[in-house]
Amino acid sequence: MPALRTALLQSSGRPGSVDANLATLDEAAGRAAAADAGLLIAPELYLTGYAIGDDIARLAEPVDGESAKAVAEIAARHQVGVAYGYPEREGDLVFNSVQLIGPDGARLANYRKTHLFGGFERDSFTPGEQAVVQAELGGVRVGLMICYDVEFPENVRAHALAGTDLLVVPTAQMHPFQFVAESLVPVRAFENQLYVAYVNRVGPEGEFEFVGLSTLVGPDGVSRARAGRGEELVLGDVDPEFLSASRENNPYLRDRRPGLYASLARA
């Protein structure tokens, strides 16, 4: 099975301007397609910006809103899958979400962030209630989560047990927590035997300083692509054959003893 070339768009775009961010996404999709990528991933809340206060609620859209249609058109025109973060509105509720669009423009999956970080997120969003959301793309089982979610080992293990091959994690990782991108994400990939694409915002925004360092990490814990601290598009391959061999050689999931872990599910 051929590898799924994956493009990571490390960018904060233009906070508050959906149109400008769609234009940047379109340009990045063109570059990704030219490099034979099958999937382009943008950061957490990419379409609107993260630190934009009450504009989060104003700019929130339904899962099938006008921005979703625009992203679908971009994906279909460039024939590349697109995963992007955005604020999702359902009635009076607003979720911090990521949507996956297929290379034909079809909506494949939508995930709502389950673990909200800090007062800003808890004041602005309703937490999602579905831990594992997946879709098939190019023969790869893609799972979705957002930023803080990946810092909970139970969350990532649930994806591993559900057969996720590539865990897509749009993020808004800020100073001084860069160790998550540098150290924690590679460990998550290794201990769960999957690929992790961790795609960050970058630079100052409101009270935050986003650290970049986006990465695609393999099941051996080694980065296949690593961005720096600026705006950047980096590419790496998700290799199903390497993943299969790695899973055969690594015993973590086979050696689990679930009967010992019942206390982990207690409140």
C-alpha cells in the first residue's frame, strides 16, 4: 500500500479573517498537491484565529456552513484531503472542532475537542463527548483530536485500540509548553504504535505566544517532518507497511492487562 504523504501547515493565518485564512489554505493546498501530498492539515481554530475573544462565537459556523463548503471546493480542486480547525456552532452551543474533508470534497469526519484547556476555552466552548472519531483516507485510518486532548494518555490509547493509523492533532500549543511537541508527542506515537501529526499555530496572538514545532512522528518515535518557529509547510510520509512491521515488533498493545486498569475509569 502506498504511503500517504502528509503536509503540515504551520500558520496562525490572519486572526479574525476567515476569507484571508481560506485564501492561505487554498495556496497551501496547491503546494501540497504539487508535492504529491494526499492530506493537508491546518492548526486548531485555523479558520478564525484562536485569541479573538467574543469573535469566536460570532464567527462560529455549522458543520456544513459556508466555510465548510469553501474548504470542500479547495480540497476537490486540488484533489487533496484537508483537515482544519474551526469553531462549530450547533444552536446556542459552540464547539472547538476539526473537520476532515476528502480529496473529492466530501465531508469525512468532524470531531469536537473533549478536553478544554484553561479559562478561555472553558468560557468559549462546550466540550465534545465522543473520544474516538475516525475516517478512511488513502487506505489509512485517520483519527482526529485537538491539542490538549493528546496530553491524556487514555485518549490516545483509545485511538490505538480502535485501529487509528494516523492521529491528526491540530493544536494551539503555546510557550512555555513546547516540551509537548518536542517530547510528549513522540512518546505518544511510540507507546501507541501509530503516526501522530501535530500541527501548531505560530507567533504572538493576543496574550499567547505559539511555539510552532509542528511534527509528523512515526510509531518508532522518530519525526518524519519537523517545522521550526516560523510560518512553514512541511511534508512527511505515513507508511502503512512500516507501521504494520512496527506493530508486529512492538508488544505494548499485546502485553496490556486491561483487568488491572479498572481504576483509570473511576471519576
